[in-house]
Amino acid sequence: MTKKSIIMETIILFNRVYLTGKEQGYILDSLNSRRHCGNHSYGQKCISYLNDEMNLKNIFLTPSCTSAMEMGAMLADLGPGDEVILPSYTFSSTANAITIRGAHPVFCEICPETMNIDVSKIEQLITAKTKMILPIDYAGIPCEIDQIMQIAKKHKLVVMQDAAQSIGSKHKGEFCGTVPDIAAFSFHETKNLSCGEGGALTINNPDWLDRAHFLQEKGTDRSLVLKGIKSKYSWVDIGSSFLLSDLNSAMLLAQLEDWKVIGEKRSVITKAYNELFSPYAEQGMLKIPIVPDYSEVNHHAFFVIFDTEENKDSFLSILKEKNVYPYIGYLPLHSSPMGQKLGYKASDLPITENLASRIVRLPFYVELVNDLEYCIDNMSETLKTIYK
Ligand SMILES: *Cc1c(COP(=O)(O)O)cnc(C)c1O
């Protein structure tokens, strides 16, 4: 037998799911309950938890944030002829929730400090057809929801917040999702709290609540049967299967219960990145997230906007050789193939286009704490090479 020498290589992934240790027990318990569909024991526990801990009202657990936003678009009665204002710098799901209803996405520019929608540019996009404003909370930094609500009120528009990344973040003391008409969260494996695939819709507009139950249950009034109001349920509305299974909810509860611990662990990574990149930011070589002092973040992600696309590309390629894997940000939606089909061209949103070409998202997950020194040292060397 020949002896093989094993070289343990450090690899810094972009993302890795964190397990709290309680998932197995909860999932097994749900399994043994023999009630695995939506709105059962673990689903109810997650809903109560979100309600108690984050003041989120009228929660509907859904199979994803994507489906939560689709449900939200149905509730808001979006249809052909309606326009929705949203950033181009977002995930396809944000726009799809609208286009799937036949409504038209109107893309707005973003601010370089947070990469969130530029509130000062919303009003000029409002027309007689505008029905909704749909901001996102990029990297877990809350959008300026108070100002967005003011604009919406003035023009009688609905606000749906894509809070996929911002569970647990706060804007001016209010948890993300508690202010707009509706908000959607994600529990996808790339987010802070994961159940594989999962999401939630929170509804603050009481007029929509009854209908929400119908939409979630395939357009039936099954909710009234469960409440004992009706003996048989029937088809009463449009709808879909917008339910998260109890098995997924069991995993979700384990993660929810540790949301503060997870946030604290992740804050160590934010701190390390801030320390490394701040001197470069101060000298104007690059930009890092600027969290307004009235916001509290959940430490979902950290981004760096390089001064040139070339320096961004060098950063990615040098680090790849060292097994460190930062990732590019979103490709803007307006200049994507689908955006072009909708009539947009890249030059329509020059600020977004430019920022997106220079941004990098850094590796970010709880267990990165164990390899943080390797990660930071390599990034530090890389920055010295680039900005020598
Ligand atoms: C992750 C994400 C989504 C999609 O979430 P799913 O739960 O995978 O559907 C939507 N919008 C934003 C901004 C996201 O980051």
C-alpha cells in the first residue's frame, strides 16, 4: 500500500448553509405527526414566532419568496395595462411577479450607497397606469420604506416590499415587512435563515386578508371550513398552491429560533470586511455599503464596488486562484434578454448598468468565521496587488 499525503486545502465558498442543530429533531417530529401539508403544527409555530419576535402580522408561509410575490401581485389585482416601479438591480423573481400577471415593469435607478431603489427618482416614473412600487432590500439593508410609503400615499399606489434578504433588519426601529401593504421574505438556502426552499408573505392591508386565504388554498374557501364557518369548500377565486409543507416549516422553525445568534455570528464577518476595505474606501479606490445610522442590518451580505470593471475582474480572478470565491452581483434586468424584449436598452439606466459592472459580493456564511483569517489575508494581498 502506498501512503497518500492528504493536503487539506482551504476553500472559501460564496455561501454555505448554517445548521443550528435543532433541524433534525423538528423535522423528525413533523414526519411522525403524519400531517405534512401546509398550515400544520410547525407552520403555525413559525407564524407565531415571526409575529412575536418581529411584529410581522398576517403571515402566509409560501414555497418561496418568488411565490409569495406572485401571491402579492394577485392580491393587488395587478393585470395588463398596470405599471409597477421597481429597481432593475434585482433578481428576476421581483419582475416576474409582475410580468406573470401581464403588468409592465418600469425600472428605476439605484443609489450607490446601498444599491437600493433611488427614492428621488420614483415620482418622475409615475403615470396614470402606475399601480405599485416594488422596492427590494439589497444585502439586507432596508430601502427607504418611509419615503416610499409617502409617495405611494400621495399617488394612491400599493407598496410590496421584496424583503427576500432582510428578515430581521430594521428601518427606523421597525422590522422590515411591518410597514408596506405587503412584503415577501425568502428562506432559500442562500439566505440568512433557510429551509431549503421557502418564503413568507406578510399582509398589513386588512382588506386583503380574506382573499389571501383563498389565493393560498388554490382559490378555494377551505379556510372557512377549517374555521367551522362552512361545511364544504368550493372554488371561489383565482389562486394557486401557495403553501409551505410542514416538513419545511420544521426546518424553518429551528432556524428562526436562532435568528439573533445567526445575526450576531454573521456580524463578525461584516466587521472584518469593513476593517479590510474601509481604508481603500476612504481613499476613494472603491465603495462599500453605507448603512444609514437609523437602520439595523441582519448581516446578509457585503458588497464592494470597485473603481473600474477591470479591477473588479482582477479581484475575482486573483482570488479564484487562491480558492476564494466572491461573486458578481445581479445582471441588471432592464438590459437582460427579457428586459430587451420588454423594450429596454442598456443605456436607459446608465447608473445601474455602471454600478453592476463594478460590484462584487463577498463570501458570506456563518462558518466562514473559522477561515476568516485566510479569507481576509488573501483579499488583503489581492487589494495590494491591484492598488499598488
Ligand atoms: C433570493 C431572492 C428572491 C427569490 O427568493 P426565492 O425564495 O428563491 O424565491 C427574490 N428577490 C430577491 C431580492 C432575492 O434576493
